[in-house]
Amino acid sequence: MPSLKDVKLQITGVGKTKQITRAMGMVASAKLRGAQNRIERFRPYAEKFHEILDDIAGRTQDAAHPLLQVRSHPKTAVIILVTSDRGLCGGFNASLVSTALSLAQSREKEGMVVRFICVGRKGRDAIRKTPYEILRFYGDVMGSFGFSLAAGLGRLVAELYETGDADEVHMVFSEFASVARQIPVSMRLLPVSAAGGAAEGEKAQAECLYEPEVDTLLAELLPRYVNVQIYRGLLDNSASENASRMASMDNATRNCDELINSLTLLYNKTRQAAITNELIDIVGGANAQQSQ
């Protein structure tokens, strides 16, 4: 049985750990409120942008813009992997890396070369352990980022696609569904494709008139569309990261409480055993003196 001093030191150490996890949970909760407000405000704009571009793209041919052109024999795929820069957020990063590697393996089976663009240190560290090439790395940006980060990524992948260095561009991020639920998803950014059918396009064409011409609009809107979707993924991932870290720190705090309770019980048992042993020694000594 451990000594009273050892048990007391363990209780003190766990108590200090509990203070740290509680503080980190409060910080994550405060950051989550801001990140959640940002994605909830931006998501309707991104969805409406997608809806309008869907309608415009349905009125023209794939050759109207380079970002719409689907390669008949794709050879290279680029995956933008968005993770956190820091840990202590449960299985958040592991699930994202697993989703990205599954996507990479599926593209490899189709005979494609896969390369990565990593946003966040945890994703970079994981991909380094694989044979995949890392084209670009963005570190220490997930704590505070703006639309300029998405615009820079958008220009990079658009240039790769237009020059033929990438035949497909995908983005892997965590979609924020709720505080308790975050979903790792992979989204194809390029080539941009219209989801609506012919009848749907004809209906929209009858209802909407666009000026200037569709080709001119596509040249202006397609690069912005890529930037908007990337920014939405970054916002989703930021909210998901803070929600996951808050939940992990809450679990850690509860585990500390349980461990302190069990150690306190052990301390009391050890103390009682020590007192009992001392009483036995006293009684034994008294009996020995009386028998003399």
C-alpha cells in the first residue's frame, strides 16, 4: 500500500491537472461561440453562391471555362487537408487524416498520383509519415485566419488545375453539425460541376435572366466560388476543432474528479490502516508490560 505522502502528492498533482483542463475547456468554449457564429452567418451565403453558380454553369458547356473542364484521363489529384495546429481535441485530427488517406488510396487505385496541401500542423505531421508529397504547408493559421487565406489557397489550386499539374482538387475538413457532432467530409473543388439536371436548368433559365453574358459571369464567379467553398471549409473546421477540444477537456475534467475521489478514498483507507497499526502496537506494548 502506498504511503500517505505519495497519495497526497498524487491528489495534488491531479488537482492541478484539473485546473488546467477546466481552463482550457473554458477557452475552447469561448472560441467556439465566435467560430460557430461565423460559420452560421457564412453558410447561407456559400449555399446561395453554389445555387446560383449551379444555375449559370448549367446553361453552358464544360469548355466555357478551364475550371469547368473535366479531364478524360485524370493523372494527378491534389488534396487540401485541413486539421488543427495543436492537439488535445480527442480524435478530431485522427478522423480527418483517416478520411484524407482513404480518399488518397481510392485515387491511387485509379492510377492517379496524389499530392497534399496541408493546412494545420497535425495534418502535416501525419502526412510526413506517408509516401505522399506535400506541395504546400500552412502552419499556425487556424487560430486566427481571414478570407485572405482561402483566397490564397484558391489561387494556388486554380493555377495547378489550369496548368495541368492537378486534374482533380479535393478538400478534406470537418463539417460542424452541432456542438456534439462533427463530420469529417471530403468535397471536390475542381473541376466545378453543375448538379442540376436539364429540366431543372431550363426551369431556372426561364425564371432568371443574367447580365452580362454567361461566359463573362463564369470567368468572374468561378474563382470566387472556389475561394468561398474553401473559406466555408476553414470556418467549419475551426468550429469543429473548438467543439471537439471543449468536449475533450470536459471529459478530462470529469476524469480528474473521479480520480481525485478514488485517491481520496485510498488516502483515507491508508490513513485508517496506519492508525490501526499504531493502535495495535500501543495495545501490544501495554499488554507486554502488564504481563511482566
